[in-house]
Amino acid sequence: MCGIAGMVCLNGSAPSGVVDRMLALMTHRGPDDSGLFEDPTRRFVLGSRRLAIQDLSAAGHMPMSDPAGSVWIVFNGEIYNFQELRRTLAARGHEFRSRTDTEAILFAYLEYGDAFLHELEGMFAIGILDLTVPRLLLARDRIGEKPMYYVGSGGTFTFASEIKAFTAIPAFRARLSNAALWQYLTFGFVMPPLTMFEGVSKMAPGEVLDVRPGESVARRFWRLQSDRESVRRIRAQSETETVADVRRMVEEAVEKRMVADVPVGSFLSSGIDSSIVTATMARLSTAPVYTLTVANRGLPELDESARAVNFARSIGAKPHVVEISEPEVVGMLPEFVYHMDEPLADPACMNTYVASREFRQLGVGVAVVGEGADEAFVGYPVYLRYGRYAPLLKALGKVPPACRGRVKSLLNAALDHLGKKDHQDLIRRAVESETLFTTQDVFFPDGDKQRLLGPAAHALYGLPSAAGVSGRVQADLTEDSETFRDIVETIAYCETRMRLAEMLVMRVDKMSMAHSVEVRAPFLDYRIVDYALSVPTRLRTRSGTKHLLRKAFQDLLPEGAHAGPKVGFSTPIALWFKGRLGDHFADRIGRCSLFQAGVLDLGYARALLDEHRAGRQQRHAQLWNLLVLTEWLEKYQVDVGN
């Protein structure tokens, strides 16, 4: 696990010291070693900060080259099949000088060319400089567990694991992307290639970027359900066969993610996902597994620590608990927003941040998590609600244009009466025949964004609706697979491509690497994701959410261990916004450049806080979205323009 960076200069040599300074801003990603390579012309520069996980010796130093010194690699991530890959490559004559997965990637490139990515199982952001071409090849893993950002201007192309590294470039200016702001206010994250920084792009999951003199070409090297015959076979299986496959695949994925030359533990909530992972680790390990649970003391409806500790003890694990408090969160806001790079409106960021810090202090260098099971195995009740609404929504889409306004008015009045105002945007999208699914957590629907945007933001009004963003993702369904037949399957696909890739795993990466902790997610094994998304909805939801996981691992989950409601990595921000966090919010928005410039409406933001504090409506998600945004603007001194 590392922080990587590099520069390609087409019109001369790279400026001295820039990549060094970029690496210095990512020391937290790799405190164990630092390396730099410059080709003789200094047109190409590669750099790495190393967090040693496999082969802790100096043999793992990066950038790493082939024996001829003509191909160089920097790599962030873990390749879980690297030992098998090593054996195959050694049999073909490649002589290894280390026990690292980095060297296995390098020789795989030499052996297979651009097809080497298909040989890799794991999470990765890779930069390969091939001086024989010459070219720079960048790749982001299939699911998107590891980030990769780039900037190209004036004949210079620069890449890095984190956006903050670009602030080391003398000409870099932090400017707000208006298009990205629209997405962030909607989803709480931004889809590739956009970032919240104008001029900074991010690679999409499963994407390769080939940078050569005079051109750069992006392509996807992996798509979901690309093997149509395999998909049809999975859909035709019995429940017994499917359950057996799920058990085998998850156990194999957990076992591979336990391989490390440093201590390995798990982040344990009271939910089924992390419990399955931890229980499987306990069965496979010869030593007790360290677990880490975040506690919200004094809030029994949100505090899962007692149940998690009891479960850990029942399987022979060694539980640890760390508390999180409102004053601590307010105090650390600037720091963990800084580590986000761009704002992520997921309150669980603070839990991951605190848990990772605690594990680092305990000397645990790798944490295994349950991320990804909710999307692949239908873990969110909202998915099922969408499934129940689907016939009605489809019927509303057939309303004649002349009647749409009247129908919306009648339905909105009924929803107001029932206290279901959050469904109004869904009704609007259905009646107007927009894409029915954006993502499960829409912070500001299009109508709310129009009220939030101030008089200086009129240029934003011409941007596509929120549905347009997920609509482009859904358009890939026709390319990726012929098997998606209902709204729940579409939701799971979109969530995997959108919210999971660009918020949840980004949160895991940024908050854990802030404390030099590597996080591994067995449920994000691309074969598990591909398999689970191929299973028909009726089987994945036979007894409710996560039917297949509950069935496959019922023997590892003691009766009553999960009788209470799932809490996950929930945080009490709804309560905190009625207290000190709300006071902090009111102060921050009053000083925020976006509100001062009239891009966002200060009165509307204050009204949201007043509504929440008065108990008229739960607004904590929207308040958190805006608070993270204001903290980010301040921390990075972002120019909001007009």
C-alpha cells in the first residue's frame, strides 16, 4: 500500500523537486520508504511513498524496474493472487529479486503486455513507465478501491494517489468545478472523470489510461457480466448451489486478504457483513483476531459496541472499543476533511478515521472490513421499497404531458398529508419519465438544489438533472449485461458503479490511509460482485435483505447475536446538529465563500438548521453535506469564482 505520483513532460524536462514535494504531502500513505526515478532526459518522473505490507525488506523499494531498467513501476494496493502469479511467471523464466506483489505485476506486464491487468486479483492503482515505447500506463482496479487522479495541461501530465499532492505544483490553483458541485449536492460524491477541483480528473473503476507523446487514450479493461454464458448459468442455478458458491467464494476472499507480514485485524460492527468476515477470519487464523468497534456511549439506539464485543468474544477474537464524541468530531473536522481530498458527505468517515487511528496505535497495520455486501447482496431495505414501487412508478411515466402538473400536485398533497415529503422527487421523476433511480441517498433533489442555489449560480441551472448522471450509468447496462431485468438489479448495478465506488470505498481508502492502515474488503472481490449481481432478485431477497449471506453463514452467526437492529457505522449527527455541531454549522456557513459569493443561499441553509432543531423535519443529512463542503472550501482555500 502506497502513495504514488509521477510526471510526463512533453516539451522539456520536469521541473526539479515537484514530484518530491508531491510525495511529501502523501507521507501518511507510505511512512516506511520513499523513492524517485527520473529518466536521463528528465521527461519522465515516477515516485512512491511505501507502506510495507508484503516483504518488509529494502527489496520492495519503489519505483521498481525490470532487469534492463527500461520498464518502471509504482503501485498502490494489494494483489491477492500474487504468489500464484509469481509461480507462473517464474516458470516462464522471470527471476524474482523480492517477495512483493509489485514485482509480480511488473513481470506480468513484460509477459502479457496490456493484457496483464486481467491476471491481477485485488485492489490497485498502477503506474507503469515503459521507456521502450515510450509511454506511461495508468490503471485503477475493477471496483475502484484505490483512487487515481491526474492533471494534464501545457504539455505536462501529472498523476497522484491523492489530489492534495497537486498543490505542490507551482502553477496549480484550487478552483471549484461547478459541474462537480451540482453532483456533490445531489449525491454527496462526484462521478469520474470529474472532481470538485476544476482541472483535476479521476480515473473510473476498471479504467486504463495510456499516455504517450501527443496523446492520451482512456479505455475500460473490465466490465460487469462480460461473460454472458456464465451469467446465464448462475441465473439457472438452484438456491442450494448458489448458497454453496457464495460460502466458498467469500471464505476464499477472506483467506486471501489475511496474507500480510504485519498484524491483521477487522473493523467490527454489529451487522452481518463484518460479523461474517470476522468469524471467518477467526476460523482461519491460528491467533486471536483483533477487532475494533466504534462506540456511541449514552445513545443505546446507536451504540453497537456491547453486541459487537459479545460477538467477538464468542468467536475467540480480541475486541477493542474506541469512543467518539461530539466535541472530538467538531475539533477534528478540518483534519479529516483535508484527508478526503474532495468532500464526501458520508458521516461514517469520522468513524473510519477514528477506528483507523486506534488500530495504528495498537500496531495493527491491516484491517479487513465488510464493505460491499449491501450493494451486491441487497442489504438496504430501500432497494426492496423501490421494487414495490416499480409498477406504480412505471404507470406514472405514462401520464400524458398535459396532465402531469395536476397529477404531481395531487400526489404531493397526499404525500404531505402522510408525512412522506421525501418521496416527492421520486414522484416528479416518474411523472416526467426521468431515470427512476439515481442513488439511495439523494441529499438535495433537483427542486431543493434550485432553492439552495443563490442568485450568482444561474449558470448552473443549465446542467442536466440528477437523473441524467445515473442515466448515463444505466446506459452501460446494455453494454455490460443483458441480464438486468428489474429495478432492484438496476439499483444494485448503479450503486456499485456510483455510491460504492466513489463514496464508500473512497471513504475507506482516505480515512484509513490517513493513519497508514491498509483496509481490505473481501466482498469487493470482483468475482463475488460479478457473481452476486448475476443472481436473480427473487433469490437474493427470498427472506428479505441479504438472504444469501444469512443462509450461507448461518452456522457462524450465533442465534440472537444479531437480534437487534443493524447499526453499522452510524453516527449521532442528527442529535449533534441540535447542539454544538449545529452551532459550528451556523458559524461556518456565515463565513463560507460560497454563501458570501451568493452561489448558495444563506437563508435557505439557516432554514434547514432551524427546521431540524425545531424537530419539524430531519435535515441532518443535508446539513452534513453542506458542513463538509464548507470545511473543504476553507481547508483547501478553493476559489469559488462566479
